[in-house]
Amino acid sequence: MTLKFRDVKTKVNVVNADSKGKYSIVKFRTARNVEDKWINSTFSFVRFVGNAQENIGKLLDRLDKLETFDNGDVKGGVPILLKSVAIGNEPYEKDGKTVYPKNYSITVFAWEFQDEDKSSSNNPDKPPVVEDDSDNEELPF
């Protein structure tokens, strides 16, 4: 079975990526705070295909500019928003038997850099844009 998520904006930090031509293999991390304790998760062997693959060069450029650990992962990562994702655990045939994978496969179809997101609700670090409503009037206080 495969679950597909569209029109989502899930923040992840990409720490490694390798372009294979028509697709890329990406490693990213997520974190959430539960009762004042951070819970981190790492997802490896994530495939970026289709539209997600089109801007992989820009992602690789940003990764190349960051400091790396000995294993090749970058420190901190590049924050992106996943917009269209499929998570699957499809069985396959091996030696005439049905085999289930040990891990779920994650495929990303669309994403954007977090700093390119224009909505204030998904980027709390940027203040909302407000119109200047001053008409040079004196304030009553």
C-alpha cells in the first residue's frame, strides 16, 4: 500500500543528496518537541523524482557551501518544505515468493526551499507584511 500526500508543507532539513540523473537519493532529518525534549528522526534513501528532481542542482549548491561531518552529512542541513510525497511498503517477488521490504520507501514529487515560502503561517521566523496605514495623523495619546 502507498500513501500519497499532496499540498502539504512539511519542514525537513536535508543533510545529504546525490543526483543520479533522472532521480536523486536524499537524506533528511526532522525534529519535534515533546514535553521539552526534542525527538529527532533521520530518513535515508529518499527518492526525489519528477518536479522534485528539477531543482536538485540548487539544493546541491547549498549543501556544498555548508560544513560537513566525517560521514559526508552537512551540519544543520538545508531547510526545505516537502509539498508532495508518497510513502509505500509494496511487496515484491523474489525467488518466486512474495517479500515485504524491511523499510518504507519515501518518494518526493515536489518541494521548495523554506526561505522561498511566502506564507507567514509556515515561516514563523519572518514577520508578516503589513501595509503602511499612516496618513500623518496625530495619535490620540
